[in-house]
Amino acid sequence: MRNKLLLLLSFCFVSVAFSQEKTSSFSLDDAIKFAIKNNYDAKTAQNNIEAAKQKKWETTTIGLPQISAKVDYQNWLKQQVSLFPAAFFDNTSSVVDTVEEYFGINKTKAPSAPDGFIPVAFGTKQTVNAAITLNQLIFDGSYLVGLQSAKTYLKISEQAKEKTALSIREAVINAYGNVLVAEKSISILESNLKVLEKNLRDTQKIYENGLNEEEDVEQLQITLTNVKSQLNKTKRLKTIGYKMLNLSMGRPIEEALELIDNLDNLIETNINLSLLSSNFNLNNHIDFKIAENDREGKRLLMQLEKSKALPSLSAFVNVGYAGNSNSFDFLKSSQKWFDSSLMGVSLNIPIFSSFQRKSRTQQAKIELENSDIKLIEIKEKLNLGVAKAKSDYQFSIEQYDSARQNLRLAERIEKKQQVKFFEGVSSSFDLSQAQNQLYTQQQNYIQSMLDVIAQKAALENALNIPLK
């Protein structure tokens, strides 16, 4: 019995330990750091950087030595016959016999030929040719432009990752805040529900004693039903909110998650009026850097089209071996091999393309001009975005202060109406109005807290404040 009890206790401890391992606790900063490494978009951005590095090396290798090998094996199932002019020889039977013997022609099996020709099968039935070739690009203008383009492409990929990280930070902040809003809303709604249930019980007793009307009971029942419905809805939103937070962090959506921070703590750390007076460095903004790189890409495209009018120079060296036999004797030591080698230089000079290159260069030039226009537009949009983000952040702080004051007033009004109602001074309609006003101000207060957090995150992105 004792052993069974110890086994049961051990099982319980293991179960508790397992459940604790499956539940992860995160502060907002921890959640952001986790998401930067594990978010699906972050992983994709990192893979894109690795792909860009490989693309850069691929472009670089075009100008490096290229070595290739080739082996050909040929077997004439029926050898091709050529017609050799008989007049080329002294037309005597001895000479013809000698030629026929040398080329392996069987008079009885030789195909028929026109008069004055001798059918001849050149070479052996089987041949093996093996060669190795070294190619080296000496000069190509498009290759030099391609190297610069590969570097620019890598830089764009790295900047895309930085942009992705900023977007992830904002998404995690919003998702984290939504969960906290749902939890605080549930807490407030549950508290309201308890008060309403007590009021309904007291009102029911008063009605049963004939001291108020049935309408008073019904009015409280309507309010109670609405609060219950809102509470159930908020609980479902909380479940969805946790899943969205897990998704934004790059975790399985069903994994257990515990939040360390609460709305009150985050409000204290997210009200930072110094951000409203902070300077904006346009040149360091990630969107501006991306736009500059886009312009650089258009400039390189124009250079590429221009470089196509330049000559290109390449060289090669080829070494080969050839073996011939009427039977497959190539693996024997007696097989004779004949070596050969070749070196060459190739110069390609573009002369006239019916103005095709000129047309392409003009198109690239127009694209470059469009990117200049786009760069100016980006400057103006970023400056406007910072101004709007500062205004929205300041307004959210003001709204939070107003909502906090209105909530206090609504609580006082609702308490006074409760006293008046149970003293018979005011009606159930007046109490219901005060309660609905309180519930509205409660939601406004919670939403104002979330707005402060969200607008601060948006302002940090607009100012391009780096990740901590």
C-alpha cells in the first residue's frame, strides 16, 4: 500500500512538472525578443538573407575559372560508307584491291556503288573521346555590374529583415495588449455581474413584499442578461487573443501561455512624453534606406544596359584523348590513345543592334527617374507619418486621462443611483442608465489603455527606434 501511495505521489509530481514545462511565462519584452527569433516572417526573412548570400556567390563565380569534363562513346551498329573516286587511283585491279583491303571492304558484302566510285568505311566501329576544358572570363561589363547588383540585393534582404522585425514588434505589442484587455474586461464584467445579481435578489425581495413594481425587477434582469452575454463574448475573445499572440510569436497556437505584465504596469512604462519632442532622422529610417536601395537597383539596371555595348573577352584551354577500336578494348593496356590540346580566345564585339540597346537604356533611365520621384514621395510620407504618429500618441494619452476621470465619475453616479433606487427615490430606469453609463466608461477606460500602448508602438516604428 505504501509503495502504491509513493507511486501515485510520484505520478502527480511528474504530471505537475510536465504541465509547468508546457506553460511558458512572458513579459512583453520577453515576448518581443522571442518573436524576433521565432516568428514565421522573421525566419523567412533570415532565409532570404541566406539566399541572397548564395546569389551573390553565384554571381561572383561567373568571373572565376570554370572547369568541365566530357566523355563520349560511339559504337557504329552499321558503319557509314563513303564513296571514294576510283579515278583517284591507278585504275588497276591491284591498286583497287589494296584500297579495298586497307579500308576493310569485303567485295562480296560491299554495297553497290555507282560506276567510277569505291565504297569506303572510314575509321573504326567504336570510338571514345574524353576532354577537359577550362573557361575563363577576362572582361565583361555586365559581369561587373552584376557583382554590384548582387551586393545591393543582399543589402535589400538585410533591410527587409530589419523592417520585418519592427513590424513583428508592433504586432506582438498589439496582440499582447489585446489579451490583457480581454483579461481586465473579464475581471470587471465578473465584478459587475456579482453586483447585479445581488441587486436583482434584493429587488426581487422588495417586489415580493409589494414595495416596488415588477418593471424594476425586469429592468435589472435585462441588464444582467446583457452583462452575461458580454462576459461570454469576452471570454471567447480572450481565447482567440491568446492564439493570435502565440501566432505572432511563432509558437503553436494551442500552447499554454502566461502573461507576466498587466495593463496598469504597461501604462506606466508606455507613457513617455519625451517621444513627442524627439528628433526624426530621415536618413536612418528603414523605409528610406529601402527606397534608396531601390533607386540604386534602378541605377545599376541602367548601367547594365549600357555595359551591353562593350566588348566581352574570354579564353579557354582544352585537353583531350581519343581512342579507336573495332571492338571494346578501351580498358586494355594495349589500347592506343591519341592526345590533343587546344587554346583559344574569344572576343565578342557588339556593333549594331538596330537601336535595341539604346531603347533598353532609355527605359532603364526612365525607371531611374521614377525611383527618384518615389524617393521624394517617401521622404514626405515619412515626415507626415511621424507628425501623425506623434499626434495620435498625444491624443491617446489625453483620452486615457479623460477616460480615467470619467470612470471615477461614472462609479460615483452609479453608487448614488443604487442608494436612491433602494431608498425608493429613483426608478429602475435611472439605475439602469447609470449602470450602462458605468459599463461604457469601463470599456472606454480599458480601450484607452490599449490605445496608449498601441500608439506608442506605432510612434516608435515611425521614428524607427531600434529594437532593444
